[in-house]
Amino acid sequence: MLLFYKFFVKNKTMNKRPTFEEFKKEAMKDEELRAEYESLRPEFELLEKFIRARKKLSKIADALGYSIKISLEPKKRR
């Protein structure tokens, strides 16, 4: 949130929100944020694969006259 505020103050565009790409480009200039972003990349890539697979499965289910519900939940730790 602080980074978002800095973006607005720096660019003096309080009335115009940046696009995601503009915000990401500015955010990636912060070394600490970039390192954290890169450390999470494998997790987000996996989630993206799940989303793509779910979309394909949803189309197949729809063509067969079915609906589908998929959830991804963490395992309960003992």
C-alpha cells in the first residue's frame, strides 16, 4: 500500500490510477520488493497452471452439460 501511495505522490496523479503494468514497472525498481516477487514466482506459476487447467475443464464440463467446482485448500497440519 505504501508503494502505491509513493507512486501517486511521485507522479502527482492522485486523480488517475496507474495501469497494473505501470504500477508493476515502478514497483520493480524497489530491490527488496523485486526479491520477494521473484521468491514467490514458482508459487504463482503453479497457481496459473491450475487456473488454466480449470478453465479447460470448465469448458469440457459445460459442453457435456455439467458444471464443475474445484477448490485448492492447504492441508491441515497436525
